[in-house]
Amino acid sequence: MADTKGFVENTDDEGTLITLTDDEGNEVEFEFLDVVEYNGEEFIVLIENDEEADEVVILKISEIDEETEEYVSVDDEELLQTVFDIFKQKYQGDISFE
């Protein structure tokens, strides 16, 4: 996913849902899992709002102005793995990772 923009919808039953629109105009709904800070930057950790989803999506949070942010894809596999490792360590025992 390249640069994405989305909106947030809070729901009580399923947590916080975020709908992102990709460059091709497709909307995909994700469940918010966490924000991880690493090296002075923030990354949002999401999982597709689908019972069969088994992979998280990690996007860099880029602030446009005081009220607006966008989520940007990260191409650096090493950086993604580092952020995912921080996320896994934080939720060790709470979430089962394969």
C-alpha cells in the first residue's frame, strides 16, 4: 500500500476501526492494534478487519498539520521487522504470534 488516507470510526464491539483508501481508490477496513514509537517516529499497527486476516500492517504516521495525519507505507524490511518485534514484545502473552 502506498500513501494512504483514511478515517477512523470508533465501535464498542470491535475496537477502533480505520478505513484506508489506497492509491487505486480501494477502501479497506482495518482494526487498530497499537502505535509503536521507534527512533523518534511513530508507526501504526493494524490488522485487516477480516476473521481470516493473519498478518499485521505497519505504516509510518506522517503528520500533515496539527489536525491531519497520513499513513505511509514503509519499504525498509529491516525497519518493519524492528517495529514488529517491539509490538510483539509489548503484547507477549496477550496475543499469539506464529
